[in-house]
Amino acid sequence: MSESTLNQVKRIIAVASGKGGVGKSTVSANLALALAAQGQQVGLLDADIYGPSQGLMLGLPEGTRPDVANDLLQPVPAHGIKVMSMSFVTNDRTPAVWRGPMASGALQQLLMQTEWGALDYLVVYMPPGTGDSQLTLSQAVPLAGAVIVTTPQPIALLDARKGIEMFRKVEVPVLGIVENMSYFICGDCGQREAVFGEGGGEAIASEYGTQLLGQLPLSGHLRQQSDSGHPPVVSDPGSVSAEIFMAVARQVIGSMSEQAPTGAPVIRIVED
């Protein structure tokens, strides 16, 4: 771990999923903000080299660029957290044509050449899947834990299992499951309906001996807030979604309080 960039970061948490389109971008941004709202010093790394989204989620202007000091990137402040994203250092076309090794190298540089300073938590928004970028991060730094995002759909749960299995193989504890799009509440009649099925997040948490951290509704308002750069934790703290994110953050803090702060990386591949 770079002595000059990560030595003051106490814990690094990955937010991951086995597939795209499950709401991991929204969960990553709002979890980071919810941790900060509870008095933690927080950084957020957008590790999706091919499709960075956290700048948009946090309302940072297009074309945002980080300052550079002493040959290190300075994270961009947003709502009280420190943010770094590949979108800050490339244009929209560059990442899409990179091969796997190039993307992995870029991710390591982004992580190690950013001056994070003193942080209680560095939340890492992972790209979907279980490929090069996920393994690079898992083996390059000592992850304190991972939060898995899924939806109740069987195909999403199948891919969530793959993500959990990957973290188990590199001995990274899974802190819990966040189930997105769990239910829809009719605006006219108030009836609650499980559009994509129900019980999946709870079942997979039980299967792997972890916890269901929260269930987020299928909400057009939440989607609009995310797309417009107004995350509910800061723009609408009294909303149902914001309260769920705050509860998820409290559980993460509780889980982390039982662990020692992150030390030097010791990663061992475990074969079943």
C-alpha cells in the first residue's frame, strides 16, 4: 500500500454486484454520504473504468478535473466527501477502447496516486462482474469488506452469488446485501407490490451467513434524484430512501467496529 496515499485510510469498502443495472451507482454514492452524515471522514473512488458514474450522481459538473500537487491527484470535494473518478482524468471516449490490463493499471494508478489524506472509510464503486478490475482491487489493497447490491430477480441473484464467491476466494468479508427495487408503492392507492419478486436478498444473505442491510423501493423519484445529481441523503434526508441508506451505513459502521483497522494487505487465494 502506498505510504504517501493510503496510509491514513482506515478502512476500504467495496460496493459490488455481479451484473449491471441493479442500482450500484446509487447505493455507492448514498452509502458514502450516509457514512459522512454520521461523522465519518469519507472518500469515494469510482473504479468503473469503462462507465464511471459517480460524478453525475453527486452533481459534479461535466468536465470536472482534479488539481495536482506533488505529483498526486487531489480528490474533488462533493457534499463533504472526497471523490475521485476516471471521468475526471479522461474524456468520454478513452476508457471504452482499453483492454483489461490497461484498465487494471489505470485503476491502480487512480487509487494509489490520489492524495486521500485521513479517512475513516474509502468507499469503492466497483464495475459489474468478477473480472480484472475486481481482482486487481482485491489483491492490491486490503479491503475491509464488501457490500453486494442486487435486485430480487433470479438472474440478478445468480450473479450476486458469483460476486460473493469471488470475495470469499480472496478472503474479503461480505458485510451484507442491499436489495434494490424490492417493492413498488402505488402513488394513488398506497398498495405495496413486489414487482420483481420477493425474498431473494434475504435468502442469499442467509445462504452466505451475512445480513440483509436494506431494501430499497422501486422509485421514480429516487431515479430522478440520482440522474440529476441530487442524492437523497443530502437533498431529501427525510425521505424513505435516505432513511434506508442511513440505516445501511449504521450497520456497516457497526460491522466495522468489530474489526481492527485495515493494515498491510495479506491476500491469499483460497481454492474450494
